[in-house]
Amino acid sequence: MQGTRLCDLSGMVALVTGAGGGSKGGMGPVIARSLAQAGARVAVNDRTADWAEATVRELRDAGLEAEAFPADVADVRQADQLVERVIERFGQLDILVNKAEYHASGQRADEVSDEEWERSLAVNVHAPFYLSRAAVRHMRPRKFGRIINVSNISAIRTSLLHGVPYVATKEALYGLTRHLAIEVAQHGITVNAILPGFILTPRLVEGWPEERRNAVAATVPALRAGTPEEVAALVVFLASREAGYITGAAIPIDGAVSVVPGGGGGRRENAFV
Amino acid sequence: MGQQEERWLEGMVALVTGAGRGEDGGGGAGISRYLARQGAKVAVNDLTEEFTEATVDQIRSRGGEAWGIVGDVSDPADANRMVDAVVRHFGRIDILVNNAAIGGLIPAVERLPDEVWHRQVAVDLSGPFYMSRAALRYMIPQGFGRIVNIASLAAVRTGFVSGSTYTTAKTGLLGLTRQMAFEVAQFGITVNALMPTGIRNPRILRMRPEWLQAEGSLGPLDPEEEIGKLVAFLSRRDVTFISGAALPLDRGLGSALGNFEAYKQRSGKDAG
């Protein structure tokens, strides 16, 4: 019966930030869905109640257990309260997925504004810190935890669309991942970063003409974009009990685009990260 | 009689952050001294005039040219003001060395206060961004520049004494370096990061003498003869081919398999 299949998350509670929008959203709602399908109860966070509820409605329609927890995780008080409320509602927290992110608009380094820099830091670095701190305080006495930080392939390469604030903060998130990992590994808590490359989300399908999507896919050795479900599957695996010895890692999920040499001028109109 | 070798950085203007305290200083002061020896005019930045003047006096007493500029790199207005002032004083800016950083014994994430986190990320990561942005505004139109970011081996591992804030910021500094290098390569500007392990710092060694585990070829890095020399080399006009790089300065030891036990013992860290 239960417990014999790989990656069974029954009995676990997950919090996924930036998971709103349901089938109109990005990777976040798909991650929430996959965690729920694997058996976890899922706390769905996004900045507004409407956006978070959109995902929760779809999950409940599918018979899955989920609840909305709107909050701006870049605000330390809201981040602390978010974790508190999730634990209050569900009695525990096992899995934290830091998915919420801010994409700076891609100005050249000398033209990036203070606000773009600070907002990128606040959402991509400070928020995961606040949430991880709160989560670890709860997880440590229980001797179990899974923290998955959604970074990006530009953390180890470059970004044609989002510039210096994105690359610096996404790589900084990997630094936090490594350091927190060594602090809590002995307590059964793993902390990992995943680095998605070109992933076709519903938002992208709507926003990008087919020629652009095809042009980008051609830059990837796999000759295709990845799907949000593939990214979610990696999250489910890392969240599972079986993945207890993987920690402090940065795992690209990118069809090998990060191992192909770069250069060749890169064209912004064909960029994806 | 041998030929007089041309100094590497003759006529160039450098700004080094966190470079104060002169003889009692650390990496920044050492780097400043070496750049001056190679012919650069060096603007020495630190948080107080007492600090900057110590290094400025030291350089001048050895026949070099230096000038102090006080400011906080983590404040974007200060960063802009400082770079503008250096250009006004020396006529241009060629080299920026983002060295200013704060480390220190930092508690585990679980016990880490907000203010400590924010302050360290601001100085160690935002500082280099704000300073580089300000310098690029001169380097791009002039079609030449050298930015050297002093990161740490923590950028690809974990901080030794310093905690998660340091590891986070120094790792982010590599991303800043790489993306910036990519964006400004076309303008004759290189951007590189150095990842030193322990740097000889007299003041810190007085506080924690037990950290000095060895001398000589296994000892801490010499800020002037070792780190300074590499910064000066990367800043040469003819060294255009290294950019976006992250260079470990660890005497070949940093990539050895980790030892958590030794790490905790030696660093005295609150690591769990």
C-alpha cells in the first residue's frame, strides 16, 4: 500500500512560494500540483490572495489538499508569519520550495537602477533567507526537512534578458544553499538548488510567438524546451525521504544547454534566461 | 647591467575599496601598495580618514602616488560620489578593486539576526555592484577598464570563519563578475574575481593568533606580494584575455576533499 512507491510524500506538508496562477501561471503551481499528487498537503503562497487561490481551486478540483497563504515573502515579518501560519494550519512543515523570484528588466550593468538591484536581492536572496531561517527552526527538532531553492541556469552562466541583478542574486541563492546545507545536514535537513533552463510554461506559450520558441529550442542540445512537470518531478524527488543524502547541490535541469560553450554573440530576441 | 623593466601600470589610475589602515591593514592596503609600486596612482578608500591616511602615508613614504577617499560602498550615492571624486582628482579611472568586505564570526542561519544579514550582503555584494556601476560609467565611454572583485574561496565552497551571509554574498559576487564581464567585453573592459583563502592581516591575527596555522608556502596569503601582484597583472593593458574568471588563490589546497570536523574545530563556528 502506501510507502512502497518511490517519492511518496504522504504525511508531509509543503510550502511553495510564488505558486499562484494555476494553469495560467509559471512553474510554481505545477510544482505545487506535483507535490500534492505525490501525497503532500500543500500551502500555496503568492503575493495576492486571488493568485494563490487560483492554484488552490484547481488542486482541490482534482481532489488534492491545498490551501492559499498570500504574503510578500520579501517582507521579513510577512515571511515569518507565513511559516507560522502554515505550521499552525497543518501542524508541521517538511518541505519549503523557494520559487518566488523577481526578474530584473535586463539593462546593461551601468544602467541598472537601485530599485531593480534592491528588489532582486529582496525577493531572490533575502526572502529565501527569511523563510529558510523560520523553517529550519521548526525542522531541526523534528530531525527532518527539505529546502529546495529554485535558482536558474544563469546562476552559472549569463542572462540575456535579466542582467546583472538576476545573475548575481540567483548565484547568491546557490551560496546560501551551500552554506545552510552544511549547517543543518546533521539534522536530517537537506538544502538544494535547482537550475532550470528553458522551460515552456503556460505564460511563455502565451507570450512568445512560435518562431521565437523554436529559435530558443534550437540552442538547446535536447532541441526542445523543458516542461514545468519535469522541473516539478525533480522537486518531488529532492523532497522525498529517498533523497536524504543529496544536499548542498546545484542541479541544472536544462537539456544540456549549460554545458555547450557560449559566445557566438547571443541574441536578446532569442534569449530565455 | 640589466634593463629597467617598465612598470606594469604606469600612468593608470586605480581605486581600491576597503584599503585603509596601512601597515596594520589587510588585503586592500597590500593591493594598494603593490599597484602603486607598479606605477599606478592609487585612490585608497575606507570608512574613515584615519584609515585611508594610514595607507596613503605608507605609499607616499615609499615614493608612490596615493590619495584617500572616505565612503561606504554599500550606499549607491556614496559609490557614485567616490568614483566621481577620483576622476576629478586624477583625471580618469582605469582600475577598480572591489575589496571592501565584512566578515567575522556569524551565527548559524537559525540564529542570524536580520540586521547582520542585510548589512553584510549590502557591503559584500551590493557594494561591488554600486561601485562597478559607477566606474563603468567612465570606463565604457573611454573604451578601457579593469575591475577586480576580491571574492573568496567561500564563493565556491562555504565560508571558513564567516557564515552564511559571507558565503551568499561572495558567491553572488561571482555571478556579478561573470555577467558584467559578458556585457562589457565589447568595451575593452575586463571583470575578474579572485578567490583567496586566508590573507595575512596583522590586526586579525592579534585577535585570533590561533588562526595562524603555518607560515611560508602553506601560510596565509601575502596581501601585497601575492594578491596585489595578481591584481596588478590582471590590470595590465595587455592582459585582455582573462575576463569573467574566478581564480582560486589557495596554494592548491582549496579543492581537497572537505573535512567538516576540522572545519568546525579550526573555525570555532556555530555550524549546526
